[in-house]
Amino acid sequence: MQINYTNEAFASLINLVNFVESKNTANAGMRWLSRFEAFLQETLFNPAKIKLCHNLAFNRLGLRCFYFNHRVVAFSVYKDFILIEALLHKSRISD
């Protein structure tokens, strides 16, 4: 299933990759991104198994959530694709 991003989620992803790159060795951001994409493919193989978000606002929107390291990934499932709607540090969200 294809994975798409909202503009805000994609901007968050790019900022995170740039941050990792700036704080680590060369190409660390791209290595992090590769691990993240592999995790997405594995985790989102059967998205219906992932529960709705505990966060009230995301839950009311019908979003599903999972964690990758210290990040919360909120997404919605459509017939032909998955839409990543938010990528936030877990400290920025309350359950």
C-alpha cells in the first residue's frame, strides 16, 4: 500500500532528518530515514491492526498512532493509500 504525507508531516520529517544530520556523522540523517521507511513498511503492512490514537484530538479525527523511537506517527487509512498526518515528538502530545 502506498504511503503519502500531508505537507505538515512531510515538513516535520525533513526537519527531523536535517536535525539528525546536523548532530551526527555524515549521512546520519539518511540512515535514520532508511530505518524509518523500513519500519513504516513493516508496521503498516496491516494498518487495520493498529489502534486508534489515545490522544483525544487524534482519536476524534479517527487517526491511528504508533511510535518510532521518540516520535508519534499519526495516520489515516484510505482504500488505496495510507496518509501520514502527523509526525511529532512524544513530549509534544499528551495521551
